[in-house]
Amino acid sequence: MSATENLISLAKSVNGVSVSTADVYFGAEHQALPLIMVETELCKAVIAVQGAHVIEFTPVDEAPLLWVSPKAEYKQGKPIRGGVPVCFPWFGENQLDKSKPSHGFVRNFDWQVSNIQTLADQSVELTFAFTSTDETLKLYPYHFTAQYTVTVGKTLKLALQVNNTGDQTMPVSFALHSYHPVQELSTTYVDGLHWTSFLDNTKKYQAHIQQGPVYFDGEVDRIYLNVQEEQIIQTEPAIKLASRECKSAVVWNPGYNKAASIGDLGGENYQAFICVERGNAFSDSWYLAPNEQRSAELEISHY
Ligand code: TA6
């Protein structure tokens, strides 16, 4: 059975789940990337098979919890600008080889759709799998499997499980790089990072301590380390990020100039979103021993 046949078969077996493609849903200028459409009594969601990428998530009778660029491109091998890119097995630039893709590579490949099911609370659970290949070994010389579970209901729950299937210690950093809509950037702020240290990516990773909430006046690109489990994006309506085993939080808004230099974003869109990305980066990175397994979770909801 092909991946498409498997996907169609899984979708058919679950109420509220169907399959579409990006050229149908987002417009004919895009490629036919497979999309999983979920529309239930609890929520509406759109997930791309490429990158196991949650693009849209909106609880019924509530505002969207994710933002996606109006200029996002949907084509094979290109990260989608918005939603929740899965940045793995490294966060940011590859510190050993800057010619490698930014934010790892799993967001650029199709994941296997292992299962789709309805849970007792009527949420829909989608399980995706990724296994290292000869192609990925050229980028990242480690054998691994990853399982990513997306549960869409009244909230969005994401769980990443990583297994080191090789015979050497495997360095892992990652971020669930979520884009969130904000009503007014100049009055938006992030609570839950007070007194934590951060590396300022606009100043060559200079280390600082956060005083109070994080505001957005110009480009903000900060990796907060050893943070608490919960942050709140104070916008209207407010958004809560609650995590387990994610010690880092990356806060990003590009500001006008950088946004204008990003083709699938544009300066006109910089005030519509911020990113608060949960994961483990830099000194929070994981080092998995052979056969070791680690997992982390994130729940995104209205506050
Ligand atoms: O998470 C912040 C960041 O690392 C920024 O430096 C910016 O590069 C952003 O991610 C987007 O990265 P991308 O590779 O998705 O364009």
C-alpha cells in the first residue's frame, strides 16, 4: 500500500477526518502537498504530511491559536511559514556546518502517518513517524526514530518522542516552532520568562537576564534557557503554552526590516504574529545514549 493509499484509508476510518492537497486548499499556485483535514465538534485543523506540520488549529467558537503567513509557499522540501514547524534534530543553524538546512531537516520531509483515531473526549489523535535514512545520515550521522503525536480537540497537544537506535551518543536539539496570532504587537507581551537567562541572537548570542515580561520593539530573537513549564502570550485572546520536558523557550519576531527580507513573510505581515517556541536548545540540548528514548510535550490553548 502506498503512503497516499495508507493515508486515505486511515482518514476514511475516522469521523471528521479527510484528505486534501495544498493546491486545492491553499490555491493552484501551490504544489499538491498532502494535507490532513480535521473538522469535528471540537476544532478545525489542517496538518501537512510534510514535516507532520500543523498549519492551522482553531477550537470551535474560539479564535485561531496558530498563525500562518499569507505568503507561505507549499512545495516539496520547503518549510511552511507558520503553524508549528518541527525543528529537529537541531535548532537554528547547524553549529558544525552552516551549509546544512536551518532548523534541521525533518520539516522538509514527508513523515509516515502511523495512525489516526478518535479518543474518548472526541479529540482526534494523529501519530506520525520518522526514521533516519541514508539521505538523512549524510546530514546527521546518527540512526534514530522519532514519533510525533498531534492531538486536536479543545486544545492542541503535541508530543515528540526520540529514540537513539544507533551505537553512539546522539546530540539532539529541537523546537516546536509555533507561530501565534497577536492583535496588536506593540502591546503584546510574554509572561513566564521573568529572571530567566537568554541568548540574544540579534547580538551574537550575548547572554542576558530577562527582567519582567518580554515586549516587542523591533527584532526580538532570544533563546531562553532552563525556563518554567508555562508561558502566556498576553494578547487578545491570550494564549497559554504548557510544556513538559521542554527547558528552552525561543521568542521571535523579526521586526519590519527582517520580515521584508523573508520572501514567504513580507514586511507587511510582521505585526500579525509572534513565535514562542518550546523545545531544548543550546545548553538544554539532549544527548541520547544508544537505545535511549526521550520525549517532550506541549499543549497550546486559549488562556
Ligand atoms: O526561532 C527563531 C529563528 O531561529 C530566527 O532566527 C529565524 O531564523 C526563525 O527561526 C525562522 O527560521 P526559518 O528557518 O524557519 O526561516
